[in-house]
Amino acid sequence: MKIEILGTGCAKCRQTTEIVRQAVEQAGADATIRKVEDIREIMTYRVMMTPAVAIDGKVRISGKVPTVDEVRSLLLRGDTP
């Protein structure tokens, strides 16, 4: 599983990165986490607000800092729309 944190490096983006790491650890998921800070690359995801979280190329969370439970639920369900 490939998880990307989309954001320019603001405090909320850093917080989201830490939350995603915690969720991956708690879920025992086999995942690679990558921070995407280049605005041009973020725009390719059609994200209007950051932070955002993309799982396997699909944006699942946008415009807010998620909770560990929200991210863990996405990882355990594995149902990317």
C-alpha cells in the first residue's frame, strides 16, 4: 500500500504525517508513506485544500487533520473508491 501525505509542510501537514504513521503502525499495515510537498505534484491530485491523504493514488481525506481512528479505519477496510 502506498500512502501519500499532500501538503506544503505546514504544521497541520506535519501533524497529519505523524497521525498516518501511528495509524499504519497500529493497523499493522504494510505501507510506504511519502510526503508530497511540491505544489505542482499536489495539483495533479486535484486537491484544493491541504493537508490531504492519498491511498494507492486516490485522495481519501482532504482539507483537515484526520484522527488516527479515521486513518486506521481506511487502512483496515482497504476499500478505495
